[in-house]
Amino acid sequence: MKTGKGNLRGFKSHALRQFCAKSHSCGRFHLYKRAPCLALNVLGHETSPMAIDTSGNGVFSEGRAKLTARTLRTDKWWLQPFITVLVLFSFIVYATFRAFENGKYFAQPLISPFYSPCLASNCVKDSTSFVGTFFGTYHVLGMTVSPSLFILIFPLAFRMTCYYYRKAYYRSFWMSPPACAVAEPHTKYTGETRAPLILQNGHRYAFYAGLVFNVFLTIDAVGAFRNEKGQWGHMSIGTLVLLANATFLWLYSASCHTCRHTVGGRLRNFSQHPIRYKLWTWVSILNHKHQQFAWVSLFGVALADLYVRQVSGHSIRNLYFF
Amino acid sequence: MARTLKLRIWRGNDKDGGLQDVTVEANNGEVVLDIIHRVQATQMGDLAVRWNCKAGKCGSCSMEINGKPRLACMTQVSAYGEDEVITITPLRAFPVIKDLVTDLSFNYKKAMEVRAYEHPADLAPGEARMQQIDVERSQEFRKCIECFLCQDTCHVIRDHEENKKSFAGPRFFIRLAELDMHPLDTLRNRKQSAQEEHGLGMCNITKCCTEVCPEHIRITDNAIIPMKERVVDVKYDPLRWLGSVIRKREGIL
């Protein structure tokens, strides 16, 4: 495929046009150097295809319909990956900040989901879980290691290997592909057949770990039926926040594709396993909404943490109903 | 005639071609295939287009309309704005034969590579009995009309010609899932072959196949992901492997 300057006329900057045309002719520019062109392509259309060397590959292969555009879609196909990047990136930034903050995660009886179960000896008083402390207090570069760092890897692994999130980040971050029938910018593709992506096959173990965390967070939600002195029989906005968080996480886990496979999907004869068939049917109903549960539970965790942080930092008061 | 449509139709062959502008009248309720036929009858007598049932059941009139893989007979003209130019091209994942007709032989080669159902040796033909709940999962996959829109939109082969050797595509993953979920199929290593011979691991489950399926088969959720999980059972899960060795479980391998 020849991509001349005429195809880049949609670009406003003359310098950028020249750069993109040059990177195309050179063929093997590093990805980061082509980033401006990639960005422009997100808004590209038939008259302004991306200036990356794609000759002889993909939709530009020999024998296929001769077209210069990477896509002929006229709808806003770029909007969904754009929003996904925005939301996931915001969550990553917030979660990283909170994981390293090592403070404002406990306000009796509320504990942040980012720090539960608190398993290190430097956890705030009364914030440790019933299983005790497995880790001591460690220092790296003069800073105390946050208790959150010992546990967040597990829920992170669950979401990273989740079949829905894989779709979301493969499309939006890695642009493989950015949207259906929109040519991806990569010249090679091996899918999930090699390291590190072959590790996605370990999703079921991350799912099991996620279930353990759900149990802890449910216990936290039940424990929130106490007041600030630890007396039972009270209920606050914090109770509702932690309950909602635990509910969303259970729905997210129960609707998981691995859960569906585990409870009955792997069977060949449902008729011989009526209970597992019933379970599979229920999980299948939830599985239809897995994407929605994935997002709701993500927001739920972040908002629950934010609420506990604000209460712990005395920015707001945890109002009690009774 | 209700409106005047502006079209851009790709015309050419495997060597060369391009978009040609056409203006044509359209009636209320017409689909894109009707419009193509009108263009064929009035302006481009030699325009090549593959079609048959005009009812969304034969899967012949697959093409790309405004960049989206669709059946022309199921795409209403009224779905597009009054001033919108409708661009019609052949499927971009396959070689062109002429105009809107592509060479789909890749798919038939892949179909032949899928090993057929193997009947239990101890069951004579006609003696097989299965309950509805054992076959209803597979029945969803039998709705496939082989329009190959899923194959066209799958970026593994659409964007990487070299992967066509090792990747069967979503249409054949539902065939593999159908056979693997079959209560009587006795071929034991279908999961391994799905991964090693048909390239299941290449799929990164971005769900485009499901989005374009005119039969609304949930290809990714109901076929590809369950197959990936079944492959994990036999290839990547040490505990399942151990369990299968110790208990010699039926149906795992």
C-alpha cells in the first residue's frame, strides 16, 4: 500500500504530517516514536489513514480489496476505548496512590477494601483481621512498606486475568484491535500463546483468591454493624457502603466465566448432574451481566475506599441511622 | 421513491480496484441488497454480488457497509441518515474475486481440518438417546448460517494474514465447542487439538465475532471462553491434571 501525503491531509499540523509520512516510509520506527500518528489515527477515517507501514499485511494484503483506509467505519468507534482508558487509568492512579499512602484506611468499625485483610504488624490498632498478622514491618528506601501491598496483588490478578477486562484493555490500551473492523497497528500477533500472556490461563487461581477476599470484605461489612466503640446493633452510612461493596464483588465473582465453568460448564452430561446444572443456569444468568458487574464493583471498591479515607481523615462524619 | 441515496461501491478484482460513486433511488423499507440490485439493474450491469435467500438465512450477502461487516439483506437503508453516504465494500479479510464477491475457500479448508464427531463404538446407529438439557448448549451453535462475518471481523486473521495457517477462527471454535460439549462424542483430545492445531490460544476474546453475528450466537461467552477453560483443565491447571490422573476422571481428557 502506498500512503502519500494526500492521504494525510486531515492532519492539521504540517510538521506532524511530515513526521508521519516519514515514519511510514522508513517502516520500522519504534512504537513510541509513532505515538503521535497513532493518536491521530484514533480520529482517522478513510481520507486520513495512519501513516504506519502496513504494506502487504492485514487488510492491505495481496489479493484483498484495494483500499487505503484502515477502517471505513463512520460511527464513533473510538469513544468506547477512549472512555475505557480514561476510567481504568484513573482507577490505577487512585489505587496506586492509596496502596502507597499507608494511612487513613481504618475508622472503627470501617476498614478500607484496599487494606483488608490487614496482615502486617504495622497495621493500625484494631484494623487487623481475625486471621492475625502474617507479615512484619518492613522498610524499603527508608519508607515503611504499606500493608496494602501484601494483598492487592490478588484482586489485581483477578481483574487483570478476567475475561471481560482482557477484552477491555486489549482493545483500549493495546489496540488489538481498537474496535471491530478497525485495523490494529501491530505488525505481529501471537495472542495468548506465549509468555507473559499465556499466564492468563491461570485466571481460575486468581478467581479462587478473589473469593477469599470476598469473604474478608463480607466480614468487614458485617462488622460495620457496630458503632465507634465496637458495640453491635448499630448501622451507619459506612455499613451500607461496605455492604454494597461486598455485594458487588460477590456478583462480579459469581458472574465470572471461570465460576460458570467450575460449577457445571465443564460437564458434558447435565442430565446426570441436576444440582450442578441448576447452579450453571443461575451463574449463566449472572454471566450475561459480567461486564456491568465488573465496572460496578470497580467503582464500588474505589468509592468504598474513598468513603473510609474521608471518615478516617475526619473530612466527613460517618452518620449513624441507629 | 422515498429518497435519493449516495453510495460508494467498491469495484475491482484481486489486483486493483477502488470505490465508485453512485446515486440511486431508494424506497421505504428497502435493505442494502435491494439497492445493490437496483444499481446492478440500472447502472452497473456487471456488478458482482453474491446473494441467495434475501432473508438472513443463507449467509451469502456478507459484505462491509460503512466499514462494518453485515448481511446486506438484513441492513435497512433507513438506518442511515438522509445525507449519509453509504460505503459498500467486500469482506476485507479475504481475497477479492470480483467487486463485492470474495474468495471464502479459507473457511472451507478450516472446516475440513476439524475432526468429525465420533460415535460410541458400543452404540449402534439409532440407539443413541440424549436429553434436551444435554444438547441445548450445542443447539445455539447450530444456528450458525456460515456467513463468515465473524471470520471477517476477527483481527487475528483480518490484520495478520500469516496467522491464517494456524488459526481456525470463531466459526470453527463454535464447531469445536459443539463437539466437545456433545454428550456422546468419543474423540478424547479435542481440547488439545483446539489449542495446538486450531489456534484457540491466539484468540484474545475481544468479542468482535459476537458483535457481528447476525444470528446473535454468543460466540465468545458460550463457545470460545468455555473452550479456553476446558483447555486450561487439560493443559494449564496442575490441580485438575493431578485430579484426572489420580481419579482417572471420565470426560476431562
